[in-house]
Amino acid sequence: MGNTHKIPWHLFIILLAFISSCSSAYKKASSKFESAEYNVAINHYKKILEKGDNPAAANYFIAECYRLSNRLDEAAPYYKAAIENGSVEEGAQFFYGIALKIQGNYEGAKEQLEDYLANGTDQSLINLTETELSTLNTIDLLDKNKSYYEIENLGDLSTSGAEYSPVYQEGEVFFTSNREGGKIYNGTGTPFTKLYKAKVKKNSIDPLSIEPLEELINDPTVNVGSAAFSRSGQVMVFAKGNSGKKKGTKEVNLFISRQKNGDWTEPSLMGINDPNAWDSSPAFSRDGRTLYFASNREGGFGGIDLYSAKMDANGRWGNVKNMGNKINTSGDEMFPTVSNDGKLYFSSSGHPGYGGLDLFEAVRKDGDISVKNLGVPINSSKDDFGITFIDPMHGFFTSNRESGNGDDDIYTFVNNSPDIKIINYYLIGTTVTTNDEGVQKILPNAGIRFLGPDGNLITRTISDSEGKFRFRVDGDTDYKIIGEKKNYFTTRVDFTTVGRSIPKDQLTKLVTNVTFETVVNLDQIVLNKAIVLENIYYDFDKSDIRTDAALELDKLVNLLKDNVDIKIELSSHTDNRGGDEYNQELSQRRAESAVAYIIASGISEERITARGYGKSQPIVPNAETEEEHEMNRRTQFKVTEYNQELEEIPVKEELPEEN
């Protein structure tokens, strides 16, 4: 995985004491340690150890070199030797316990950690020890969770070197490897890592198709790896190490490149990097507007935390936020992945697990986040990380378990869980308008806003030439659709999937797509055209607004709020029974009562006028039946002014549509 840790400050203090009392050999070894050339430092310390000089310190620093270059398993015997030779460094016993844990020796790990907890004085290590002991006590509980995963080493991809962090993208898998020769990275003693790609055949790869990415991406003088791709595959974000040169960056950072005429553009340093921190293992959200990544920048919860960054309307990345303590722990959280059904997967050494890094699934439900260990055989006592999905059942992940071919290897998995079946809900809508004869016709190019149950904008789009628009929706959720177009009334339509979801036990396919339909009708604004408000009733000889009438008037209030460029006249009409003067006065009182209700609901009185017409404008002259009288007793409105000079606000596609 490359170097992921900074040298702890307390080690520099130990080094100073070590160097001050040692020969030039010690100074040379310590200099390499301080510059993070751990593999070179190991060789120097081993030569010192062969001479029998200060074996406690030499063994301790050999162990630290292995740990800081992500080889904690190899560090175990040297921590043990340091302790046996009288080392008083508290980190020796703590990390020896952690090393035993990743070797699967849980009882030995408990013994070392419990002993350290009883005698240690470093509060930060004590806190970590308490967390680790708690985790060790939950392993038996983790084993009770049934796992449906089947795994197999992807032999066609594995070498004696490291292959890790696979990313599936449109029939290809991209991965990181140090398989080829070349310049040696002094931190690990292995070649620098590069990005490779290979064609995927079902759940395996074509070994003849393996090839490195172009040198524009794979700088031969630094470690390159851990890539992420946008949904279209046209944008790549990847991690790139420091060169050690004065003009280079100090740490691992994220770079971005774009496809142009089939080639990747010159990678550029992203603005979301912290120049003093390690930033790596990126992953895009499904809509491509959020980037998740790992960083050990200041202000986190532990060693390495997961962060998110947002892309603004101009395509710039920013608004970096820590993902919080439901995801991040005092340990390391790395290698995020977002599956097609929106779940976040990541690796962690801080959540209860079996060893080093374990793979976890995070799910948000009702505003709360729960984290679940994927269990054995996906996880082991070693490092398990970097998962990617071909489809809901199949994919790849990384592990350095003993069944591999050397260092990190890529494994394939199949998830046979009965709960793996996925339902995709979609809404297809049509924008229409209704003519004077009551016939609907297609209304193209209407703006559509899609609001969630909290009333906040989810996304917006424009209906096409056939009046069609499409959104991805969730089950058991209420939505509101707002249609708008110049010279038409802005219209609100309620849509819900509540009670319309399909139970998973009724699914017969791996992926089921369910499509709902709706119609958004936008009426044309015509000056002085009367529009009847249905179901506006009054008690006999009264003008008070009844509860049922208030519900209808609320719709008119929303219409006026959505259409700020119109003024209306609200009128009331009576039937032809009774005297002219009486009906005129009654209709005026009713109109004024309705207008007063609307003004009280937040509409400016300058935009609405009350007018009573009595029985002077019957729809059915000489009405005789009660049905005819009811048609004449009506409340209606008409647009009296419409500011057509207002500039039409363009509807911008803020979020790409899901496929």
C-alpha cells in the first residue's frame, strides 16, 4: 500500500538519544530512518544488530521500519526481541500486540495489550489499547454473523509483487502494482508502484490484456496508484507520491486527469489536498459530484480519516469535510468505494475487526449511519481493503493474507446473499398543457424541479421535445414536482412511492427496475380568462371560509407564490334565486373573505382584488335544477396583469441523471 504514516514525534526524541551515544553507523541508520528510507535503514540496523550493539534499540527501530512501511507482520519478531532485550519503549509492547493480532494470535495479542494497559503511561497509546482490547473481545460475535461470500485469488493477475486497489470501470479493471522492475523505492525496497489496466471477462481478467497506463500518468520516479473514475470514465483522480525533490510535493497527493481524444491529459494537483498531509484512495459518488478520499490531515479522529469534497457549479472541487465519528475512529479509515446501490464501503483498523484493515459497509437510514463488518472470508487477520463491484454479486478486493502469491494480491468474490437483490425505482414524467376543449397536448422544454420530502431541491432538468423527463427515486418516499415555463402557470404535483415498494422476498431477478409515471399539466396564462376554483363552498347566507374551502384556497396561495409575475381578480358568483341587491352584497362579502384569507397567507394585497358579481354572470341562464344552480354558485379567478417582460430563468441541469 505504500507509506501511509508520518514518523511519530516521540521517535525523533528517541533517535536523538540514540544518535548521541552511537557511532557513525548508528547515525547513518538513523538518518535513513528519519528520511523515511525504511528499507535502507533496516539493512543498516541489522548490521548494527549483528555486532551486538544495543540490541534493544536496534531491534526496536527495525520493527518500527517494518511497521511504518506497512509490514507490521514482519515487525513482530523484532518487537519481541526488543522487549526481551530490555527495551523500555512503550510502543514496543503495544505494537507487538497489534502485530500478533494481524498474525491471528488473538490470545497473545490480548496478553500483550492487557499487560501494557496495566503498566503503560502514554495516554494516546492507552486509549488505543482500550479500543483494541474491546475489538478483540468482539471477534467471537463477528463470527456469528453469517457470510454468503465466496472468494478466490485472481491468479492471472497476481505476482510476487503487490497488486492492490482494483477499480472496475466499463469492462476493465484498473489496479496498482509494483510488479515491474525499475527504480527502487527506498521506503519498502520494492519498485515504485504504477497504475495498470486489464480487460474483465465475467468475473476474471484477460491476462494478455494487462498493460500499464501511459507514462504521463505513471511517473517512474514516484509511487502512483489508487485511482477513481467518474461514471462516464472521462475523469480520473489518482494518488501520486512525493519525488523527494525540493520542487516536488512533500506528501502523497491527489491528482486529476481527463480524457481528451482518447488520451489522458497532463495530471494536475487538486486543490483539496493538504500540503502537509497524506491524501489518497479517492472514490466518486454515483452522481460524480462528491469525491471521497482518505487523509491524515490535522483535526481528524485518528491516524487516517475519510473525507468528502464537493464539486461546485463551475466544476471546481472544494468544501472538504470530515465524514464524522460514525465512520472515522482513532484507527485508520481508507479505500472508500460507493456501490451502484449507494452504499459506502471502506477499510478500517479502528472498527471491530479481525486484524489489520477490515472491509466494512456503511448504510444511511433515517438519517443514521450504521457500519457492518463484511465478515470472513472477505476479511482475515491481515489487511483486507480496496473493494470494487462489477455488479451487485461480483467484484474484486485486495488482501495480503497468507494464501496469496506474495505481497498484496487481488481476489475475486461472489456474494450469494438472498438479500443482495436490488430494486431501482424510476419516475418518468410528461409535461402537457390543456386547451380550451379540455384536450391535453405535449408541452416540450418545460423546466422541472424535483423536491424531496423536506422540501429541498434534489435536482432539476428540462423536459425533452416529447415532454419527457426522468428521475431516479427511492422507495417509500414523498416528493414534489414543480413544472415551470414562460407564459404558463408554474404547477406543483405531488408524487409518492409510499406503499408502492416491492418486498425483497418477492423479487425474482438480481436487479429489478420499477418505473412510475406522472403527468405535469401547465395551463397557459391568458389575461382575463376565468378559471373556476373547485369545491369552494359557503354555509347558507354566510361568507365565512369553511375548512374545506380553505384547502382549495391554499392551492391558489401556492399558485400565487409560484407565479410572482401575475396579479389576479378573485370573484364570487351566486345562483339566480333571490334579489339582485342581496346576491350582489353576499357575493362581494364572500369574495372579500376569500381575498382576506389569501392575504393572511402571505400574498401581497396589491396582487389580488375582490369582486362580487351576484347573479349577473350565470354559466347556465334560467337555471332550474340544483345541479345547474350549483354551477352558477362559483368562485373563480382571472389574471388581470402579467409581467411578460420578466426574463425567463434558465433551468440548469445541476445533477446528472442516473442510468
